[in-house]
Amino acid sequence: MDEIKQHYLYPAALFADSEPHLVSTILGSCVAVCLFDPKRNIGGINHYMLPLWNGQGLASPKYGNIAIERLIERMIAMGSLKSNLQAKVFGGGEVIETTIANFQIGDRNIKIALEMLNEHKIPIVAKSVGGKLGRKIEFTTHTGEVRQKYIQKQGQPK
């Protein structure tokens, strides 16, 4: 088998390609949505940091509502039908202890993913969200497979 292309996904970015890739990213309170089309065997992933774009500055994939819309658009542009898409959702951990009431960025990031996928009628076939640990995920775009490892907080015993 040919060596699969690797891609590291940085925060505030998304990736989708018709060629097979192994895409890896590290998530704390950020969320990644993986979309997969089992009919065409293609997939895409985003990595966003904040739930909602507030209309100020650039409407970038740093924001969940923008990142999810753009990823769906990219999958459709590659030939997918929205009705064939499946989603897997990861991240949104509360990795930074915060004393700010109602900050809960991870929870809000998870909520926007679940709401938007529901609105688009894209089924969530797997998810690993919330908790206190970060995650490293690896998404294989042509199979839809996602591998996840939990990441211990720095300075804590393993």
C-alpha cells in the first residue's frame, strides 16, 4: 500500500482533500468535527477555538459556527451530498482551571457542534467530548476512522 499523506491541523483551520490523508491535531477546550462521506470515501476535519463569530474582524474557522459551515461547504464542493455525511465530534475538555463563572469554553464549543450538525441533519456517529483532559486525534480521511489518545495535564503524574 502507498504511504498515506500526513497533515497536521493547526487551531483555527480546516482540512479536506479527495486524496487519502492521516490528519492529526491536539485538542484542549477546542473542538474538532470530522465529516466523512462513506459513499465517496472522503473526509474533512476542522479545529476551532471559540463557539461563535461575533461579527467583528475576520469570519475565520477559529469560530465553530464558521468552521462547521465551511467544512460542510468543502465536502459538498468535493462532490459529497449533505445527506451522505456522517460526523464525529472530539474535544471540548476543561483543561484550564478557570474561576470565571460561565466561561466554560469547552462546553460551549461542544454545544455549537451538536446544534449545527443537528440543524444540518448530519448524524453524529461517534463523539468523545468534555472531561478534564486534552486529546490527540488522528483522522483517516478515506475511511472515516478516528484514533484518540488522552493527554495528561502537564506536571501531573501519569
